[in-house]
Amino acid sequence: MTTTAVKPATMAQALGRALRDAMAADPAVHVLGEDVGTLGGVFRITDGLAKEFGDDRCTDTPLAEAGILGTAVGMAMYGLRPVVEMQFDAFAYPSFEQLVSHVSRMRNRTRGALPMPITVRVPYGGGIGGVEHHSDSSEAYYMATPGLHVVAPATVADAYGLLRAAIASDDPVVFLEPKRLYWSKAEWSPDHPEEVAPIGRAVVRRPATGGRTATLISYGPSVPVCLEAAEAASAEGWDLEVVDLRSLVPFDDETVCASVRRTGRAVVVHESTGFGGPGGEIAARITERCFHHLEAPVLRVAGFDIPYPPPMLERHHLPGVDRVLDAVARLQWESEWTEGRAV
Amino acid sequence: MTVLEQPGAYRPTPPPAWQPRVDAAPLLPDAEPYRLLGTDAAADIDPALLTRLYGELVRGRRYNTQATALTRQGRLAVYPSSTGQEACQVAAGLVLREQDWLFPSYRDTLAAVVRGLDPVHALTLLRGDWHSGYDPRDHRVAPLCTPLATQLPHAVGLAHAARLKGDDVVALALVGDGGTSEGDFHEALNFAAVWRAPVVFLIQNNGFAISVPLAKQTAAPSLAHKAVGYGMPGRLVDGNDAVAVHQVLGEAVRRARAGGGPTLVEAVTYRLEAHTNADDATRYRSDAEVEAWRAHDPITLLEEAMRDRGLLDDQAVQSARDAAERMAADLRTRMHQDPALDPMDLFEDVYAEKTGQLREQADALRAELAAEEGER
């Protein structure tokens, strides 16, 4: 077997390769969005697709997100498999009605007659110095809509594997691309992509072996933050397990709860606002399922409950390593009543 | 001699002079709604078409009155009647070929029925036992759409997809005057024109968006004029003249099929009944206005034209009414039967496969149902 040398690849390259391979494998796959054709997208994810597959397969649309997703619905009704690019998280909002009222419900409304195999790619999240409306974490809106799958990769291999899975899925998938990880690199070969678990499966990125353990639960751009925090914490005597959810919907209770039962403590980390954000749902699910294993309340480290800040202030908003470590420190390591002193 | 005047020097070419991208004049609608009935041209219309349209109009009116009656009997949760708009409904239902697609709004169940849908299935949404009572692929009728104008981009996407696949398919999308104010109306028309998608948009301008009259909805010369801004032709037609609507839609469908792109048709009509059974139309319009439109009833217009040509007599009128009555009786009987509902269906077809969460919730509901059963 010939093996292509495994070289560092970026997440952006892996995403582009996933689109290309999906289009080559299935003529029903069509890419459409703003600037996705000639330009290759503002992040260049679709670079080369129009050239290779033609304008009818990779289409520069008019600048209208509801129109893009709305026409994708009709295309899906006729048996195509549209992959829609929303240019930025906050620019996806005009398409919200199509997503909520049609994309998510069409299968159910028609008793399975009209599935919606649509992938909505959304570059999301902050940390790239974007001006207003370019850094939102909008996953809570999507999670709250039954009928959608919601996915966010954190690694180069997952970006490829999950995007292929999303495009192949007969259900609509909101595919959140952490834009500050677009240029993150890993050893990865497009010719021998790693096996990636199907949508709906979380993965333990860093196992804890024992001692003062806790689980950090995150997804997308917060996974590297958690891994860094876990490394830093090990110097201070903690052994932190890091769970990368990968899919917010369907939610992998099994992997999350197995980890929390092992460690007894949990912190959920995400950029999205805390109030009404994904962390509340995750903390509730853990509490409902693992209450007797918990040594401390489940804590959340999230973005503040504010409109996404201007770029010169965003570092104060984004959950970083220090804030994660502060939360870990607050996980009631010494019981105030058993040890006889408050901490 | 300046540097630029030297031989071989760079000389910027001036930007191209501005010129219109298409000639707007041919896209403009007529000044008056196009009419056939009552004109000399009516003499040339195929008698078979007139007979077909008449039978469907009479049946359609009876369908509307029957469905409204079913709301009073508690058999329909709500019914947005198309009484007075039957010419548009019938023409839309008849003008398409088998492979074409119809994209109705919630007020267009009659058009779907004319296209071949079982009236009980068409009314399932409004009875409330499931959101779509039919498989859209059976008659190529998209699910009845409640959020206004959101079905229009679907029609464009489907027609575009069919064309990319090389299939001869036209999509006809229905919208009301109120729906033209929605953003999706704009985006759908724009996409359709840019892609030259084989789509026909039919606006049934029935005068009101629930209570809001057209004057509060738009300042455009006519809704058909909106077509010009997208670079597609706009046609204005008397929406109560079934023959004229059928002809204008037919031309638009043929144009779309031939690769000519989309057309916007505005049919000027009137909603003789209230918005739905839950509405009180006397709060926003006068009896005199309604009476004036009753005098321009689509069935009367066609009946008179056919009688003038000796194509319809009392016996034929009675025969059409009898056929309509049989349809109504059948609809009544079947709608008075309670639908068989299985609450466990709630978890079906949310996803291709149930998520763990839905499996848990389905189990919980199943247990609840079993407990209820045990209490009986």
C-alpha cells in the first residue's frame, strides 16, 4: 500500500478536502453560498471547487441568506444534497426562519416523505479580531430547534470526518466551524483520513488516570483551551479529563456521564453566553444522571451575558485557561464540614 | 511629451459607459388587468376548456362552503376560505402538467384538490391531525405553507434543481398580496430571475392581508410591476376571469419550460369571505364593497359567457351542481369520522433515526399511555 507522507494540514484544508471528496463521490452534492465560487469563499474553504465541478455544482448565489437556504430546501425536495455556506455566524440569522420553520420540520411534517439532507456550514465564534457581527457563538439557537443536528469539530481530522458525515446524513446538520481553528495544524493525510466516529459521539481527548480528577467538557474552539488548562493543572496536582463533545445534537450522554462518574467533578466550557447557553443544558443532564457521583456542583465557564464585544476587548470575554483553572479550583476539593474548616 | 504619451506607455482604458442591462419596457404589465370573458376573444375559446373550468369552479365553490361549514361543526380547527378566488385556484390547479410542481399557501387547498389531491388529505393540516396530510410527491404538491412567502424560494430551488438535472419541470408558486411584503418574496424572485429558473409566481391579490388593505401593504403601481425590478415580465390579469388566468398562467408555464425564465402574474381578485372562520370582516370593510365584488363573481362571469355561446343550459348547470353536491356529501361523511391517531407517531420522522433523547421520551410517553389504558 502506498502511503502519502503525512504532512501538517490546516483545518481549513481538511474542510475543503471534505467538500471536494463529497462532491466527487456523489453528484447530488451541491455547494452554494456567497463568494463560494470564483473567490473560493472568504475563508477559502471552497477554493477550487467551482473550477473542478463547475458553477452549477459550486454556485455563487445572490447575497441573501434566506434565499440561499430557502432554495436549498427546494433542491433537497428534488433529491439534491445541498451544502450551504453562511459567510459568518451572525450573517446566518436572515436564514433562521427557513431553518426553523422548514429545514428542521420538513421530514416530520411529511412523515418522512421529504427528508432535508442539507448541511449548513457556519464559520462561528470569536478570537480572530473580527468586527461586530463576525464572532457570534449561536449554537444555543440551533440546539433549541428539534429536527436539526448540531456539530462542531475541534481537530483537523474531525473537521474532515464530521463534514463528510454531515453531508452524507439524511438529516439537516448545522456544521459550526470554529474559525479561530481554521489555521490550526495537525499531521493529517487527505488520502488516508482517520476514521471518525459518527455524528452524535463525543470523545475523551485527554483521559484522567487518578488523584484529584475532574472533567472539562467542551467543543469546537474551547477544546484546545481545555487541553491547555489540563496541562497547566497537572503542574498543580490536578488530573483533568477533557471531553470533546463534537456533536451538541445528538448529545452523547453516555460518554459525558461515564467521564463525570469517574472523576466526580465537571466544568463545562464554551464561548457562547452562559445564561440560556449550552452549558446549562449540559449541567442539567449531568446532574439528572450523575447526581450521586458528583462531589461538587457542575460549573460553567462561558462567555459573559453580553453582546459579543469589540475585538480589542474580546480577550476579556473569551473563556481562557486561567478562567478554566479558577473554576477547577472552586470544585469543593476540601469539604467545609468534613474537614472542619471552610475553604 | 509626458511619460504617458511615450510609445508603449500604460494607458488606462476608461470604465465602460453605463447602459441598462435589460430593456424594461417589455417586462411591464398591461395598464389594465387582462380579461377574456365578455370580450370578442371569448368566442374563440375551446368549449371543452370552458366546460372543464366551469365544472371545477362550481365544485370549488361547494368545496369552500362545505369546508367552512365543517369549522362550525368543529371538524376543522380553522378554514381560510378561497370563496371568490376560485378562478385563480382552478386555473392554478389545471394549468400544470403531471411532472410539474405546485407550491401552495394555506389558502390554496382548492388548487391542490383541483390538481388531484384528496380533499380530506388537503384539509388534514386544518383539521389538525398532522401537519401535512399527504405525500407531496404523489401529486407534486408541496406541503401547504403557513409562514407567508417562505415556500417561494422552495419553488425556485426545486425548479432550479430539476433544470440542472435536465428534467422538464415547472414550479408554480402561489402567494397573496400580503405575502409580497415578505423578504422571502423578494429573495425568491431575485434568485429565480438570476438563475432563469422555470418558475411561475402567482399573486392572488384578494385585497386584504387579514384586515390590512393593499394600500397599506405597498406603494407600487401594481404588484405585477414588482417583476420589472427583478428583470422578469409582470402580467396583470383579472383574477375572477378563469379563462384569462388559465391563459396567462399557461403562457408563463410554456415560457418557463422553453428556458425563458420566471414570470410574475398578479391576479386581481377578492376574498368574499372573512380571512378565516375566526375573523370578523365587518370590522374592516363595507357590505357595499363586498356586494360589488359579488357582482363580479367568477362563476357568474363564466356562466354568462358560456350561455351566450350556447355552451351551457339549465340542465348542464344543474348537473355541475349535482356533481359538486356529491363531492361535498362525500367530504362531509369522511370528515365526520374521527381520524385514527397514534401519539407515538410524535417521535417518528423527527430525524431519520431517533436520538437517544427521543427514545427516552418515547418510552416515557408509552408508559403514560399504558397507565392511562390501565385506569380505564
